[in-house]
Amino acid sequence: MATDSIRKITARDLLYGFLELRGLTPDLSQWTEEGLADNPPRLFRLRRLRAVFRAFGIAWEPASFIEGKFIVPESPLYQTVSFFR
């Protein structure tokens, strides 16, 4: 496989995917397989977004994501990030 064909998924991609689906379906209670079953493009976006959440190790809780609860400052993942308190 050529390295040119590999696409990296970034945190920015996760955020854009989240905001895209949020713009199309603002009601988070609809963010289920059943809730989007009648709209294949949105269902595809939901499935892709859930996969990206899994890849980043973020729990699938859209409301908590909005509130930033996935960020745990004590985690070693954030050692080089400065948090303002």
C-alpha cells in the first residue's frame, strides 16, 4: 500500500464531523441507529462519527462531549497542554 493513499484522521476531523451532524440533526436524542434510519446520509455520518470517537478512545456520549467532559487534565495525554484555571 502506498503511503500516499493513507489518510490520517485528526481531532479536527472529529470536531468537524460532530458539528456537521449537529447542524443536520440538532436533537441529540435522534443520534441513534433508529433515529436516523430513515435518512441514510445522516446515518452514515453517525456511524462514521462513532467510529472516530472509538478510535480516539472517547466515550460515545454526545451531550458530555459538548460540555468537554472527555478532557481529563490529569491524563498523560494532556501533559504538554496548558490549562487555564
